[in-house]
Amino acid sequence: MTACSILGGAGALGGALALRLAKAGHDVWIGSRQREKALDAAHAIKARLKCARIDGAENREAAARGEIVFLTVPYAVQAETLRLVAPQLAGKILVDATVPLRPPKVGTVQLPAAGAAALEAKAILGDGVRIVSALQTIGAEKLASGEAIECDVLAASDDADAVETVARLLEEIGLRTWHVGPLANAAAAEALTSVLIQINRRYKIAQSGVRITGRAKNAEAARGVSVHAVEGLPLLGPGDDLPALLLGALGKNGFTLQDGDVLVVAQKAVSKVEGRQVRLADVVVSAQSRAIAPEADKPAEIVELIRGESDELMRVRPGVIIARHKSGVVAANAGIDASNVAPPEAETVLLWPKDPDASARRIREAVQWGAGVRIAVIISDSLGRAWRLGTTGAAIGVAGMKPLRDRCGETDLYGRTLQATIVAVADEIAAAASLVMGEAAEGVPAAIVRGARYEPCEESDLRALLRPREEDLFP
């Protein structure tokens, strides 16, 4: 985690920024000219988030504590504040959010003689501070709302590495960042603030913003699909904040989520954080399970768990029970597995999430909030298939997408109308992700699939993918 200081953190923008950074797990120091004011702001956030690592201090002490320092003070005190804390900023990254607004004409662009407030900051601090001008077009209300932020950050700096560092940090709190060139280009973002104020007033918009759109220059490349492993996650356990860990790992990998991406998360990762581990010694076995166990050649405790997780046992054979899980998915042993469960708990097995669709929705909501993008989420597991050997990745829970893509009515290369082409797109994406997630010791519990074609849907679930029982050819 990064130690972040926010000079002016008791104000609207600084306080909202502090809240998001603290919620993402970073150490936060709120700075103010008045120490008591900073402490009050820090305590308010700590009370709201309970376990947040946040404190308040006078500006100089706060600046000394942070690895990355944010400046969120009004333009009228920018120079005074920077001169005060200049010794504490040496060698650090300063994110300057200053906008040269001169009340009462805040809706009129009024850039300073130097060309930009950020250039005035550089004149005061010199080359010993790595200045990144950013956040001028992000309203405090947007940050404080806790909702996904559908606008972008324009970052100007002479230090590309500093911009990358800041971009990774901002991504963790739901902001997508674009490096727009040298520090002199900060003038554009600073001027845009007054333009956005005019738009808000004229069109009665709350907190308008800027979003960068476009498509890849190489149209053929844009039609491809890429799969990116999410590496670097710790061993997971009950109660872990999986979305936050995923966002943190993506940031460390230097990967930025985009609208339309699909996050595929392994069922085991979800089950572990949801506490779905069961010790066989704790299972109370019924007489019916004891009767089935010899036929299945399985411990009676496992049979009991399979029955408890299932609506129906469809086939019982030595070594396997084919069951219809309560979610409707037909799977061997109701998805119960002991692989990749820590060796000290060898007599422990892992059950599927109680409601994989609900799990997918929770992960999607949290990741979208944190990254500020619109994505789909798939919970996947490796399932066997009728008539074929081997397992393949398949969806057991979805959110944000229709799991089927109905192509009936479209035409083929020769103009013939497709009559029965329905694509299990969620399964195809899950299978693609499994190529980098693996089944053994890879330790990669999630992947991002980019470029896949699917239909976004807020009300989707996996049931659309399940063949109705009355249409089952082999009941």
C-alpha cells in the first residue's frame, strides 16, 4: 500500500479523495493549515470506514509522511502552501489538482501569466519534485458519491514514470488516467474546469466530466481477443476482500481495465473468501448417504455434501456422482473439490458458492466502483462434457452480460439465414480464460478477457444458459 498525503484534505475534493484512498487500503494523511481541522476530517473518515488507516496533521507534517502528495487547496493559497512544504516534497511525486479559478467569474477561463497553475508550482519547487497535474476535471461530488466514475483524468507531466505511478494509484479508486503530454499541457485541463462549470449551469448537469473515446487504429487488431492473467494475489481465505485484492493485483501488473472487459474469476477463489470450506469430520452423515457411498466408491461424508448441494442425483457410478447442483448446473460431484485446498487441511473440501450469480454481481459492483468502468464478470469452474474426454472452463455464474448470443436470423457467407445458431458466449470466454488460469499449481485465480463480443445486460444470470429439463435428451 502507498502512503498518501492530501494537502487541503479537509476540503471537499481532498476529503473525497482521502475517503477513496483509505477505502482502497492506503495509508492516508490529511493535511491542513489547522491541525485540529485535519484531525477532525480524518476521524470522520475513520468512523465511516471503521478500519481505515488515516490520520490528520498540519500540512508540513502531512507532506513529510506521504510517498505521493496531493495538493487540493484553492488557487489563492497554492503558492503559499507549496513554499511552506517545499523541503518535505523533495524527491517525491506531487499531484497538483489546482485550478486557477478567480471568483466570482469561475465559469470564465482565467489562466495565469505562466500559462498554467502547474507551471507556477514547478517554478516554486524546481526540478527536485516530480509534478503531475491531474484531477481538475473530476468533481468532488463524484468522488464522494461512492459510485462508479464515468469520466477520465487528464494528467500532464514532464515525467512519464510519475504519471504511470499516479495512474496505477488512481485506477485503484475508480479513475482512468490519460497522460496528455508535458506539464505545459496542464493548461488544457485547468481551462476545462471553467468550461465544465458552464455546462453544469447551462444544462443543469451535476458534475459533468470528460471521457476519452475512440478505437484502435488497426481495425483488424481491434477485432482480436486477448487474455490477461491476474497474477500476484495472495493465498485467499474466508472474509478476504476479493475485489480489492483483484484491483490491487491489476495495478501492480500495470493493467488498466476498460469498458467491455470480462473479469473471469475461478470458483475456488470465490468459494474460499465466502467461507465455503467444510471439514469432513464436521459432516453429519445420513443413512441414505451411507447406503449410496459404496456404489459411488466415495466417503459417506462426501456423498452427504453432494446430496446437500444438489437438487437431484442423476447418475451414481464408482468414483463419480453426476448431480444437478442447486444452481441448475449439472456437474460431477456437485462441483465439490479438494484440489488447491491447503495441505494442512487435507480433510477439507470446497463447495461452490451458495449463489454463483449473486457472487458475480457482488464482485462486478465492487470492481466497477473501484475501477470506474463497465465490465462483465464470470465465475468459472472446470466441467466435464458429455461424449468428450477432459474438462474445459465453463461459466457457473455471470453478471453484466447475456450468457447466450442468439445468432438466429443472421446470414452466413452465402446469404443463408441461420436457423439454430445460439452461442454459449459465457462458456467460450470462461474456456479462454482457463488457458492462463490453469488447473494445477499456476496460482492464477482470475483473468481479464478483452475484445470478446457479448451483449451487456444488467439483469442477466446463468439460467439462460441451462437447457430446460423437458428438453434434456438424456434425462
